[in-house]
Amino acid sequence: IYFCFGGYDGVAIYEYPDDVTCTGGALSVMAAGHLKTMETTKLISGDDLVGAMKIANGQVYPGPVK
């Protein structure tokens, strides 16, 4: 847990094995009633980012159709 200035008073970094477990952890923290608000941000590894770049390479997005 890191304390900070700005929109939030603190930042906590957790690693969970999957999204469902993470959601359960977030719900249990909020259910305790000690926090006014919470925001989650999913982080991805560098290896996963490279994998996503490889998937995107060569794909064409034509944009919205009018």
C-alpha cells in the first residue's frame, strides 16, 4: 500500500491469479465499509503486450461504417 496526494489517498497493488478472484477480493474490501470509493486497473505484463502487438500486426480496422 502506498499513500499519495491527489484524487485518492492511497494505492494498493495486488496480484491475483485471475479476474474472478480479483473481483471477489475487491468486493470483500468494499463490503467491509472502510472505503468511500475504489477503482481498479488491470495491468498486463510486457510479454502479454508483445503478444497483443503480434495479434494486432497486420489486422486492418476500417473504422465506423457510415
